[in-house]
Amino acid sequence: FVEDWRGEVSRRGGVVGAEGLARKMLQRGESAYLEQVVELATQRQDVGDLLEVIRAQAAADRAGINTAFLLAVTALVFSMQIGFAILTAGSVRTKNVKNVLLKNACDCMVTSLSYYVFGYAFAYGSTSNPFIGHSNFALSGIPSSSYVFIAFQLTFAATACTIVSGC
């Protein structure tokens, strides 16, 4: 997209061509942030700066979309816990329903705590050998931008634990 845009701007003659191209793209509905491009095109003389602004905005949009998608999928995977609880409750006698529901809840809680303390470090910590990681225990030293990914992986660990324990 950016390379096509750069070529089109150079053919049309700098900032004036950039403004016209941005307006045309906005009319076609290609991107929501092109209004900002039109504003910047009239204020800036350097097309390179304008392209950097477009790249930065596109990267920010991409990061937000990825985060929203991961959160939505995390909720879907976690909802599998409810399905397993219902399946288990329907598979046992009435007197045991409370026990298996409590077992499923405890599986989820114990797995979450274990993944927080050990799991992420073992799976994604710095490796001293090819088998297991040895850093980031209890999520120490993890940037806050990784928390959504950690929650996503935690839900899979909890779901796997529930399946193994007899769903």
C-alpha cells in the first residue's frame, strides 16, 4: 500500500498529489485514517515524513486489531470450560454434580495459578537448554503488552487440564 502510494505521489507532484490521492482513497473507503493524511499533506512539505506518519498509524491499528482478536478468542476458549462442566454434570449421577463442578472450577483455578508462577517461564522464558525455560517466573520482567498473549495461553492450559482430569 505504502509503496503504491509513494509512486503515485511522485507521479502527481509531491504534496499536492498526495492530498488528491488521499482524498480519492478516502472516497473509496480504503482507510479510516486518511483524513489525517489529508490534513498532514496540506501542512507538511516532506512526503517522507507523511509516509512515516501513515506507517505508524497503520502499525497502531494493526496492534489494536490483534489485541481485540486475541481477547475475543480467549473468551471463546475459556467458554469451553462451561461446556466441559455441563458435559460432566450430565454424565454423572445427581448426587455427584456438585463434586464434579467443584472439580472443574478447582482445575481452572489451580491451573491458572500454576501457569502464572511456573508455566509461562517454562514455556517462554530464556532457555538454558533446549527443553525448558528458566526465567520470567511469576511473570517477572514481562512487558504489559504481553499480558493478552499470556491470558490466551493460560486459557489453553486450563482447558487442557480440565480435559485430562476427566472433563
